[in-house]
Amino acid sequence: MPFILKKFSVAKGKKIQLALIQDLALSPKITHRMLSRQRVFNSNNIAYNISEDISEEFIYMAVFEGHTRGLKPLVTFEDFAIFDKPSSLMIHPISKNTKYSLLDEIRYHFGEKANQAHRIDAETSGLVLVGKNVKVTNALATMFEKKEYKKSYLAIVKGKIEKEQTIDKNLKKEGKKIGVRMATCENDEGKESITKIKPMRYNEKKDITLIEVIPITGRQHQIRVHLNSIGHTILGDPIYGIDDQIAEDYLNKDLSLEDRKKASGSFRLWLQANYLEFFYKDVLYKIFSKNQDIYKEFDTN
């Protein structure tokens, strides 16, 4: 388990927020995050409220400690590293019950101050940039926010795409019961979203196309929504181009792999963050994913 309970001595009767800052030397930001996420407990395993007084001379905190399952960085440099993430691996734990995420490997290899500079969906495979300390991570994250990089994906989509094209369709929340689902909308609604696609190869027997995808903007589920909007849903997508009940069952973890494959065409989402290009300290980096699974899936009869 990545989160373990650790015991710390504190001043009894002090406000828990002050104790974390003064007695344990945590920053106000980390203190607020620990308390708001209910990761600080008394001996009865009851989480402290942010303004509560400490009732004992010690507290317990749920602390993240990374462990490895054998995943190593694709490349490592002085200040940062890049992982080639497999599909179905979350970037970050969503609760104390998350048994394993990429953050485990990040912290295992580079220590507790290392972190990812950006995110990709759990089911999307491919490149994830990691800073080895807070300063580097923040600098790399700012680079992503300012779009000072080039990034491309590979995807397997249903049907035949013959020509390069640009999908320019604004996106907004769908507003239905599938809460994470986005939808295209008129240009006076939502947020500007632009995706370029280039067909690479077509498998006539399976009626699927391998494409390169370049997202000009970076909206939630942008590539998935845009491809579905032109009738070429990504193979294995359990949310878009699919029956609402199937999507809901998937999100509730009630969808079997067999039913998912029957409904979406595959057991996973065939989308891969395949290329990343950026400058760091005046050096140009160009990194390709070495994961060959998407090619194998495309060529398999």
C-alpha cells in the first residue's frame, strides 16, 4: 500500500493546523491538503478537522511512500526523467485505497519531492515527464500550461480515414448522467478545441486506421471526443461512441472485460502519447515512446 500511517509527536491541546506547521514543519499548503483530504488521524482512526484541537500527544498521518513493480524510466537526465507509462496505470492515487500508480515508481526512483509535470488518462499509454524536485516540476508544468512543447499521439480508430484533417470544434461538459463525458458544441459555447489528425495505415480486414494525432489545445478528453464526433471512435473507448449504460457500468467498475470488448472492440483504449519535444535550459529534447503494443494490436489478424 503506498499510503501508510506514521505516528508523530505533537503538542497536546494545540490546533491541529498549527501543530502540523509548527511542530512538524509542514508548509501551509501541504498542511491544508493533508487536513482537507482527511489524512491526519487520532488514535481511534478518526480524521481531524482543520480547526480541531489535538486531544493527545501524538497524531497519525497517512503518508505516501512509493514502491516499485519493476517499471523504470524510459530516459533519465540530471533534473528530470520520462516514463513510458503502460495503459491502465493511473498517474496519481485517487484515494488511500489506491494500491499502485505511476507516482509509486516516481517516488521510488527519485524520492518524495519528485512529481509528474502533466497528466494523461489512466488508459492512455505513453510518455509522462517527471521533475526530480519541486522547482523543476513547477518549471516543467509551466511549460505545459504555456504550451511551449510539441506533442503527438498514436491512435487506432474505427473505420477508414483517408485524408489529413483538422477538427476545430469547441468542447463543453455533456450535461448528462455520464459526468466525465464531454461533447462538441457551437463556437459561442464551451472552450476552443483543435486537433490535427494524419492517417498512417489502414487495416482493411479489421476496418481500423492507425493515425497520428496532434492536439493543438489540451482539453479534457479532447482527442477522444473529436474523433468520435467525426465517426471514428478510438478502438476500446468505453465512454464515447457507446451506450450510456455501458459507459456508466465502466465508470462504476461493473463492466467485465468481455462485455467491454464486445461493446467497444477492445479491452483497452488504443491511444498513446508517442512523441514529446521541448526545450529545457536551452537544450532541445526529442523523445519517442518505445511501447510497440499499438502497432502489434493494429497488425494482429
